[in-house]
Amino acid sequence: MTDIDGHHELLQRDAQFLRSDKRLDTELLDRLVLQLNRIYPQILSDKEAHRFRDLSVSTEARLAELLKHLHGKGEEACGEFYRGLHILAEDIYCCLPTRVMQREMADPKWTGTRAIYPERCVLNDRGPVFFLSCLSLVVVAAMLYYYRDNETLLHAGPFLHRSAARLSNDVLICYA
């Protein structure tokens, strides 16, 4: 399978899987038909949507007829079907044979057992308590360095009258 394959060819390859998959039930088929009808009425008119939603016909027959109809409509119709399937039933969309083949071609070591998770950027897995303890240690070290002379501490009295720097160095060292 190459990158130039369009949705038209992909739908032709996935049609057998879609017809045999039991997860694509009557409710999901109705939702797909409604989405195609509401968003793209040029792809699926009201009359055609009514025909594909007829409950007197089996789901398998309606699905086969819908796939045949979309295949006849062309590339855009097939692409919108895939988009609707991706929105409404992502689990089915990810299991399509063409999607599995694309993943295997992108990652030849793919075993099929890995779950697909969005990437997370984890800078530190120790949590917020570790961050707060490191921050407080840096603040105490900076205060000890800056206020190690008693003269500086006396001149900064109005500013530091309620801060931790007013405490003695022994208390700050014990805190650290």
C-alpha cells in the first residue's frame, strides 16, 4: 500500500471487514447515514438516507448497499465515510485492515499489543511534594546566603519583620 492510495481504494479493501464486523450494528449505521446526510447532502440525499435507514432490510444488506453507493460516488464520499467512522466509532476505524497495514509499515516492529496513547511530556515523575521541598530548600539557602550578616538583617527590618529571614539562622538551618 502506498501513500497515493485514496479513500476510494481503501474503502474497496476495507469493505469485507466492515461487512463482517459485528460492532458495526444498526445504531452505528444509522448514525453514519445521518451524519453523511446532514453534513454532506450532496453525497447522501434525504431519499437515499431514508433507503439506507430502512429497518425492514437487514443491517448487513444496508451496509453493503451503502458501501457500494459510496464507492460509486467517488473519492470525496469515501473520505467522508472514513471521517464519520473515525468520529463515531474510533475503535472500528483503528481496526480497519488498511489502518493496521499503515501502522505496520510505519513501525515494522509493531506487535499489535501496544495501546495507542497520546504522548505526554514528563519532566519529573516525583510529584508536587518533591518540587515544593526543592523550592523551599533553594529559598532557605538563598536567605541564609543573603542574610548571613546581622547588619544586613538589621537594616532590612521593616521589610522582613514578618518573613522567615527574621528567624535566627539556627531555625532556618533546622528547617532545611
